[in-house]
Amino acid sequence: MTPALDQPRSPASPRFVAGRFVFQFPRPAVVMGIVNVTPDSFADGGRYYDPAAAVDHAHALVAEGAEIIDIGGESTRPGAGAVAEAEELRRVLPVIERLSGNLGVPVSIDTRKPEVARQALAAGASLINDVGAAHNMSAMATLLAATGAGYVCMHMQGEPATMQQRPTYTHLVPEVHAFLRARLDQLQLLGVPPDQVVLDVGLGFGKTVEHNLQLLAALGRFTTLGRPLLVGASRKSFIGKILGVEVGDRLSGSVACALWAAREGALLFRVHDVAPTVQALRMIEAIRDHAT
Ligand code: HH2
């Protein structure tokens, strides 16, 4: 561990600005509900591939307490092949168009492609959830500076097609920390204020089970970056491997990860199961309010 890891760079009460939406912390944790408009996502592939089903599901997740809806048109599960830009746009744009303006919460576009992000923002999305932050920074930064959209900047080692083959780190936590710090600095140099940025260690993206556990265990150290942390553990395979359960039986493990991460300082949670996660978070927040 490098000592620099522990030096806070700004006060621990950041705000996150995503277009016309502002999340001012401290406040209750924010749950981002997942809507995958894909035939092949690992947890919900095919269920919301039809735009009408995706729109209905987004409204249902908001009713359950989601404060951001994350729309994705490309599965990034381990081993997934790339989806062509035109196809990704065909999947997500009709859904975003139907949601923006009447959902009441910001829509996020889960994409690695700057052109998909650009058209999604034009169609009404308020933030970009970029699992490819390692690769496309300057194009995304141009968009962010021009639009004021929010940005989830996530760490990934490699590419989805091969990232789980042999993920290797010399010092995992300092490496991921340094990556996120460097991206934050680059974004600022490119005209994107830190207020627009949320950071994510990228559980499952070029990480073994052991790596995911180490990152969760050390999550508190990433709060020194001075930006809200988002955690995406929901239904992921490391939970299945630890508990020996299939994807449909990972709710308890997912909620456990969210609660641990909340205690470590995470402020946003990307989940499939919105209602149980919101309830669990509200419960520990109520307890925390009485801690002396
Ligand atoms: N995980 C997935 C997708 N997008 N974005 C962020 N910021 N953090 C994550 O951990 C994250 C993410 C993978 O989950 P899912 O969307 O459910 O599956 P698929 O990629 O198969 O569509």
C-alpha cells in the first residue's frame, strides 16, 4: 500500500451532478436500477429486450425506489462479444426516448461507445455509465464537458471477451486506486469538473474472486479520492462462487455486498433487485443515525 492512498483530496460530502439532476451528499444511498435491453445479459438477458418491456421495467424499478435507471444495450459479461454501434443504438434509443421526460429520475446509458453515449444524451439520458473508461477517455470527456452529463468512471482490466482469462495485478488496490485518480485528473484537464464524476472499482471486470473480495474489503480506501463511489456487485459470479448458488439465487449475497460497501462509504449501488436493496440500505441508515 502506498501512503498516498490515504490522503483525502476533498471533503467527504461531495455532490454529483448529472445534467439537470443533482445528488447532494450526505443523503441516503442512491440505488441505480438495471435495465438490460439485451438478449444475452448474464442475469436478465432477453427479459427486457423488447422496448415496451424495458420501459415498463424501468417504471417498476423507480416505483421500488431506484433513483437512477441504467439502460444497457451491450452485455459486458465475461466472454461477451462486442455489439456493433448501430445495433446498440437500435436497442437503447427507443427505450431512452420513451423514458426521458416522464420517468422523474435520471436515465443513465451503460455504454463504452462515445457515439452511443452522444445519441443517448441527445435522446434524454443524463449520465454515461462507462465500463470502458480505460480506453475512450478523451471522446467521452468532450461529450461530458459539452453537456454537463454525469459520468460513472469504472476500472476494467482488459476487454470483456478475455478479461477473466488471467487477471493479474502486482498490487491490486493501489493499482485500481491510481487508475481512478489518474482518470479523475485527466477528466479535469479535459474540462470535466469532478462534480460530474462517480468512481467504480469495477467488480468482476478483469478480477478473480479473490480480487473482488480484496476490493470490497478495501473499499473505504477509495473514499480518499473525494468522489462518490458506485458499487456493482449485483448477482455477479463471485457471489455465486462463494455461496455455491446460481444467478437467480444471489439476492442475499448481493444485498450483503451492498451493505458492506455502504459501511465502507459507497454511496451509489447498481442493482437488479431494487426493492430489497433499498430496504436494506434504509435499515442500516436508520441504525447509523442512532450511532453515537
Ligand atoms: N456491471 C455490469 C454492467 N455495467 N457498470 C458499472 N458502473 N459497474 C458495474 O459493476 C457494472 C456496470 C455487468 O452487469 P449486468 O449489466 O447485469 O450484465 P451484462 O453486462 O451481462 O449486461
